[in-house]
Amino acid sequence: MKMAKPSSGDIQAPKTAKNAPYNESHFVTQSNRDAVTVPPQPEWVLASKYQDMTGVTRETVKQRKKSGVWKEGQQVAVIARRLYVNVKAADQWINDQLSPQRRRA
């Protein structure tokens, strides 16, 4: 069976290690097709989303802000009357709370 030569408009397979011409200065590696990519997590989320993520209610977030436990601009922010939580800073605050307990043990 004779194969037709692809025209310039046809899509051709990309060059791989099997069909690429030999070239000592160029090595082709295969990508890991089973690799799982994790999308980047946002630093600031709405308090309702923070509740979904952690179980800490919006009311608890508001109380921590009101009592000064969480600082405006560090762990929490209010923008256009919406309450946001800085996930990284809140996580760091939790880790800081755990440190004294570990020292006592």
C-alpha cells in the first residue's frame, strides 16, 4: 500500500525521539503523562470560602477580627463590605498557636 505524501496544509505529528533525526546536541525526553498538576491556591479568599475549606465559620472570623486576634491587612481584610481571609497568614497564626503547646509537653 502506497502512502500519500502530506500536503503543506495537513497536520503532521510532532517530532519525537523515534522520528526525529539524529542530533548529538539535542536530546528529547518524554514528559510524565501521569503527573498531577495542582492549580495555584489564592492567598485571599472570601470568609465563606474559608469556611468551606477549613470549617472555621464566618462569625468566628468576624469575632477574631473584632477582638484583635486577627489583624486587618494581615489575616483579614474588608473590601467593598466583603470579608476576606488570608489563608497563608491564618495558617501561620494557627501554627504559632500550636508552638507554645508543644513546648509544654
